[in-house]
Amino acid sequence: MTSIKRLICCLVVPFALLASHDVTAQEGPDFSMFRQPIELNDDDVPAFPDPPEGFDVRQENIPQGNLEMIEYDSKTVGTTRKMLVYTPPGYSADRAYPVLYLLHGIGGDETEWNRYASPDILLDNLIAEGKAEPMIIVMPNGRAQKNDRAEGDIFAAAPAFKTFERDLLDDVIPTIDARYSTNTDREFRALAGLSMGGGQSLNFGLTNLDTFASIGAFSSAPNTKPPAELVPDPSETSSRLKLFMLSCGTADGGFGISQNMHVYMRDNDVPHVWHVDGEGHTPEHWKDSLYHFVQLLFK
């Protein structure tokens, strides 16, 4: 077998959201990359087995965490905004908790992760099994504009997804640290996301390592900046990252975006986890990736 296995497949974007738009005519991210052929390398393989049956089913006989929608004053946007917050079972102000910030995709909002993956159920189950650290999970709205609903031409919000970096750093994180009992050391703060949110996690996380020590990006979208731009000094990035995980499915038309980041990190000796499964650009992949990611966090 050669070192490179070629699977040249002209894949179409696997979800109707992109198919309904003339993506090549949009300003912002170049979504034509979702049409690129996929070429698999020998190391494009699963890092984890499939999650066990029932991993995403609520278990009534274990302690449950709490899920609440809160409002905060966003000085960046100039309005009151919302975010969904999970606190683990037995949450107490007497303990300082690590925090995971989870970012949604281009067509989502602060409720998307809860609809796709039920992070509260995943964490409750994993914490009960001793497989994940008790943590706070924050699901903000990454569309930093006054009307932050996913309405009309969702691609027109591309500038607002960039602006969210300031909202996250200047408004969201300070609000969480003020309202909840958090460990504010960077080693206890993580950033992860799906699709557009995966690109945001790479763009914002890798360039703000004073704030985040752990980063996860699942099925990253074309808003992702070039790897060399995000990691100009691989040795410095290596010394500061505690956990870095990339994932994508081989049926995802945007596979090359995540793969390119992996190859750059691999070739520059930046430690990371690269997980490849057979899924497309789907909630199943994002849920499975979150399940694996949180078990590695804050250890």
C-alpha cells in the first residue's frame, strides 16, 4: 500500500443550508472549499472508538446538572444578549470550576449545541462514571450583532462572526467569571466549536493563548484562517497548548480544512489529537467529538 490512499470524491455540501445559497458569490468565508475533492492520508483515522450505546441518553438515577439561559450586557454589540450555561451536578460556590466555551455553526445560535448534542446529558453521564471533570459549559451566540437570530441571508453575518472575538473576550468571559465560581487560570479555560464555530475556535483560541489553554475544532468551516497565520511560531504554540483536538468526517465536503490544519501541526511537531470518522457535516459527528473531547479536558 502506498503512503497516500487516494479517495477522490467530488462531494457536494452535505446539508441543505449551503445548497440553497450561491456560496461563491458571498462575501466572507469561501464556502466553495466545501466542494473540494477529498484525499485521505494514512493517518486520517479514528483516534477513538465509537461512543457506547446510551452515552447520550439521560440517566435518571444519577445526579443532574443545571441548564439555564442567562442574559448579559454586551458592550461590544451595544445590547443585551443571551447564552446557555450548564453547571455540573453539585455545583457549589465553594469550588472553582473549569469552563468550556462551546461555539455553534453559521446557521445556529446559543441553543444549537443543546439541540444537536445535549451537552448537559453527556456531561452528567460522564461525570457520574468518573470519566469527565465537573465543569461549566457556556454556549454563547457567536453572531455578534444586535439582531443575532439566524434569519434571512445567514452568510451576510460573516462580519458579526469575526466581531464575536471581542464579545467573547470582553463581555462573555467576564460575565461568566463574575456570576459563577470559575477557575480563571488559562489552563482551566477551553474553547471549542462546530463548523463555523470550529473556525472561530481556531481563529480566536490559537491567537489568544493567554486566555485559552485547550482548543477543540469539529468540522471546521472555511472561515478558518490559514494554519501558518494562526500558528506562526509552532514551538511557542506547543509550549502553551494543554490540549488541541481536531476532528472531521470523511463524508464531509470540508474535510480538507481540518486536514490541512492537522498536517501543518503534525509537520511542525505541535502535539494534538486528530480524530477522523466516517460521518459527514452532521450533528452525529459533533456530538461524538464533544463526547471524546470533554473526557480529555482539564486533566
